Amino acid sequence: MRRRHQLHRSLTGALSALVCLGLAVTAPPAGAADTQKSTRVASDATPAPVTWNAGLSRVDADDVNVRYTQGALRVEQRGFRPAAEGGDAGYGSQVLAPRTLDRPVNRVEARLSADVPSGARVAVDVRGRAEDGSWTEWRETAADGAAVTLPRTVTAVQARITLWDTDGQIRVRGLRLTADRGPAPRAPRAAAAFSARVFATREGLVGRTTANGHVIQPNDHFVALPSRRGLSPNGSGQYSVQVCGPARCETAPVWDVGPWNTRDDYWNPSSVRESFKDLPQGKPEAQAAYENGYNGGLDGSGRRVLNPAGIDLADGTFANVGLRDNGWVTVTYLWTGPQTGKSFPTWGTDVRIRQQATTASPEVARLAGPTQVNVRCQVHGQRITVDGITNDAWSYLPDYGGYITNIYIDVPEQWLPGVPQC
């Protein structure tokens, strides 16, 4: 398939690595400006840490049920609960702007200045993005201010503040982050993304709001997992899974937290699993409680577990993979493996990247002009015609968490050579 626009190739378009990472907890001065302070030590061997004050005043589509007023971040609606979680009311979350650094780092410390009354809680999570474009998982910082060590070096750091406050009395006034480079982690990166067979339930709950701020639509396409560590910001597919059911597979973003638990990252090895470390990798706590009486048959909040679910599927995903009732599916947690794909040039301007391989799916990003993109895999989706070219092949771009029609991939073939099917 020869392109009419092959002169639009971009040989220099490289995706910039926006790396985002981790945090800890203590106290910056109230009203500190969002300025970056970079001080270099006299020694030539070890660069000084990079310190900056996070800006809390901007509340946007990445944020859920919070507002910034009178110099502090606070919960907006005290009765709000995320759709799938079903936990305590008073939930709120702010995803802060990432900070691009001038050096690689792998440790982040967060010092939080906040008024937190008894019975309320604030958590600071951090993550980073490496030069290959991959994101680390979110990691909650320690209350004693100890630095979080990321699993690999990154060049950008991002923080997320989560509040649980049924009385609406928390006031977060500042957050100071410090990043530096410590000893390299010993664990090698996985050669392939981890997969597990887990029990899936239908989320439904149309009209409710997910833990990342997405308002659930009819026939929606996303999933919920029982840990905030793999929660994508609203509108992104930075953490996505491939769900394979009786009929077909679908790649969908993680946009909610649940079912049952909120600290059960069961796809991780026991050595890094946040909770339930005595369970084998790939077994959700709810499954162990339901089948084997683990934890007295209760979930992490003390509720009686009524099914072994390890994933919730939005209605569109549930139907698309071929489920008619709750059942077993094979899930691949795509961010746990290599994030880069095979690189291809694109052509065209304002090329829309979709959540799924159809123009009816929500737009997650847009390519302003010709560039290079990393393609992880491809699928047969909606048949599209552009400038007399017709194709039903779509490419999944892990750096954007969505699909573009292969018409805009500037190569002669309709099905990209050397790229597997999703």
C-alpha cells in the first residue's frame, strides 16, 4: 500500500521521555512556589539531589473530587466513593504535573505539609518514566519520610496525592520532592509481560465516577484492578491490560480500583507485592479467600468475599471478550514487560489516537504532525478509508496508550511487518 504522503516522513521524530516517579512525606513551607531548585555538590563523583515544590493549585481532568482554595488542597464532596472500590467515603485524588529532570534518578523523597485530623488519611504515591518511555508503577511513600526506590532509573518524576476524609477537614498545603540516584536495583526487568488466569466480574455502574475521575458510559471499555499501583490517569492507557475471553482479546486501560481490595497488586512477585505477600504471584487475595478461606474468607477491609474476582470489566469490554456472565479470563498486565515496540514513521496532521480500534472510541491523544511512533502490536478493527486508502488494521502505541489506523503508518504494507497481533 503506497502512501500518497510518503514525503511527509519524519526521520527525526523521537518521543521525549517524560519519566514520572515516587515520593515520601514531611513538611515544606506553606505557600512555597512551584520552582525547581537544583544545587550541585562540590564533589565531581555524586551530583546533588534535585529538589522542587510541587504545584497544588491546578486541578484538572486528571484529578478526582478535590479543590484548591485558601492555599490548600481539600476534598470537595465528603460522600464521594469511587465506582468499583466501594470503600470509605471522602475519597479525593490529585495527579501532579510531572517534573522532567536533567539527570537520571531512581530515588524520590516526598515531604508533605498537611493538616490531617484523626480518622482521615493522606497518601503520596510517586512514579517515574524511563528514557525508553516506560512508566514505573506508582509506589506509596513512607510516613517517616524515607525515600522510595524506583525499579529503574528515570528522567522524569510524578507524584499523586490521595485523600480519604469523610469530614472534609484535611488541608494539604505543600509537597516538596527530592530525587537523586542510589544503588541500582538488582532485579532484572521481565522479558515479557506477566499473565494470569483470573475471575472477571462486570462492573456496570453507568453514570458513576471511577477512581481516576472517568464517568462511566454505556458500553464503556476499561478495567478495574484491586491496587492503585497500576491506575492510569484519566483518559490515558499508561497502565493497560490485554483481556482474553471466550470470543476474543481486547486491550483496555486500567481506570478504576477494585474489585474487593485496594492494595492487592497480585500481578507482582511476592518480594514487591504491597500486601498478602504470602500468596503466589498471580493469585488475587479475593480468590484465595473465596476458594481456600484465606484471611478468614474476608477481603482486606474485613468484608466476606462472595466471589473470587481479580478484575472488573466495563460493560463494553465484558461483552467484547465474549462473556455473558462473570467468568474466567486470561489477563496480561502489559506494563510489567518491555514497553517499547518497533519504530515506524507516520504521516498526516492531527492524527487521532483512539482508546480502541474504532473511530467511535474516545480520543486519548493526537499526533500534531509526522513523527516516529513505537508500535507494540496490531489488531483488525474498524475499516477506514483515508485519501482512497482502505484498511482495517490498527496499531497499539504503548507511549500513548491507544490505537491509530495503520493508514497513517508510512510504510507500503497494510499489516505491519514484524509486529505481532495484540
